[in-house]
Amino acid sequence: MKSAVLTGPRMIELREVPDPVAPADGVVLEMRACGVCGSDLRRWQEGPPAGTPYLVQGHELAGVVVEVGRQVTQFHSGDRLAIAPDIHCGACCYCRRGLFNLCTNLRLLGITPGLDGGFAERVLLTGDLLRNGIAHRMPEGLSFPEGGFAETLSSVLASHHQCQTSLGETVVVMGAGPVGCLHVVVAKARGARVVVAEPKPIRRRASERFAPDAIIDVTQQDVVAEVSRLTAGLGADVVICANPVAATQTQAVEMARRAGRIVLFGGLPKTSPMASLNANLIHYGELRLMGAFSYHPSFHEEALRTLARKVVKAEQFITHTRPLSQAAEAFQIAASGDALKVMVEPD
Ligand SMILES: [Zn+2]
Ligand SMILES: [Zn+2]
């Protein structure tokens, strides 16, 4: 079969590799759609981790089961599945509390070396993944690209569940990349008024199709003052930092109302993870600062249902599609910043 292999920084090679074979407790999935994620892009820029000669990326995956191990009873040949990357251990103290995304032994399909992901014609879903990973049957009528896109949506749904975005609140989304735009749609679906803040003109334009209530050009406007003006001096109920920029976290604390919630959704670069926050605003204002990373597997099911009901329309996000043989180009497009979501499909 053909596999798009990451061999070095920004180097993807299409290789002919042996077909995966289903072990007794696993299945083989034929890839039908696999999205390029922001985390894929960061890894692509750096190349495989030290000591790893190559990596097959891709974790926003949907496809059809084509081979089933003899011990597998829950899936059958022909099943249409959507897959997300997390495989928890089931034994650590977090897993025992049901906090699977915080598992200390978390392994990730298409990210952890040795667990080849979706940028290939076929993908091995091991027994481990079927037991402790995220593999769900797709609802009737859902397309494969929608199935792949469910992964991106899952973490956004989980973070709004955590911060309890609700009717009549003002939510500020810092950053209008694909994930920022998803926050706009989900916050609106939960009944909030949504303000987007973004420096890049192309991204501000892209965010317009999701009809936020206001768009702030942070290169021209003081975002803290503007949020204050839009909320009659009160401040935002919820601020979501959906970008990797520490300065926006500083501003988030300054624009939240008392008892407001701030969600640190985007990680900062590993080489400079520090942010400067006004601790007195947090203290006297009883602000609640929350991290958001990955999600409980149930949010992947909820994402599939949300997409099937068209509450979130995947086709508004999937701006580019490339065949597997052009996976290298798919990454170039995703890195250019012109795209929202780039999908890879079979040739
Ligand atoms: Zn992803
Ligand atoms: Zn665990």
C-alpha cells in the first residue's frame, strides 16, 4: 500500500510499504479521509522526533473496516468508523477517575512513534486502540470528511462544556484560525454573543462566514478597550485563547469580567511557555483560569452527532482536499495559512 511518510523537516515521501495485517484483537481500516491538524503541522516543520527515522502522521481519521481479527466482536467488515488519536492506559490514577485525556501513559495514533496514522491507504487499529482508544461508528448520512473533522470539533465541545458557555454571555475568541472559527460556531450554538480578535486580515475575512457578532483587528484596535466598550464596561464572561501567543493570555485576564472564565486552549511554543498574567485581577476578580487539552471519548461521539445534525457544518471548514499522493502539498497548503481545514483523501 501507499503511505505518506514524514522523513525530515518539511519532507514527506510517498512510499510503498507492506499492508498492515489485523492481529487477533484488532482491525484494519481503509482510509477515506484524514485531516491535517495544527499539531501535525508543528511536527512536520520539525521532522520526526530524535531517534525516530520516520513517522506516519494523521489522527483526524475516518474510513471503512476491511479486515477484522478473530477475537473482535464489536466491529465488522464494512463498518464506517471515525477515529481520534488518544489511547489511554486504563490503569493510571487519572484513568481510574475517568479522566482519560490526562492519562500519564497516553499514546497517540499518528503522533507517538510506531503508531502509524491516517496518511496511508490502510491503518492498523490495534486491540489497545479498540479497547482504550477512540473509535466510533459514524452516524447514518455522515460523510467521511465529516467523520475526520469530528476529531477537531471534539476538543472544542469539551472546552465549552468545561467553561459552561451559556445563553446571553459574551465570549471573546482570541485567534481566528480553524480552531478559533470552530469556537465561534460552538459558542453561538450555545447561545452566546461572540467577539473574534485576530491580527491577520485573511483570517478575519475567513471568520466572517461564521457570523461572529464583532471582529476586532488587533493591529488597529486595543482589544481590551474594545471588549470593554462592547460590554458596556463589564468585560467578557468567557475568553478563549485559541492561538499560541502568550500576549493574548495576558490580555485575556485584563478583558474578563469579575468571576469570568479564561480558557487556555492553545499551547505555547515548548521553547517559550511562560506568560505574564496580572495576578491581582485573578485574585480580586475571582477569575477562573482553565486549561483545555484533548477530551473524554464521549465528546468524539457528541461531535459526530453535532456534525450529523449540521449544527456545525464541516463543509464550511474544509477548504481544501488533496489525494494521498499529494500529501506533501496538503501540508504546504495548511502551513500557508490560506486554508481552514485541509483533508487528505485516497487517490
Ligand atoms: Zn488534531
Ligand atoms: Zn492512564
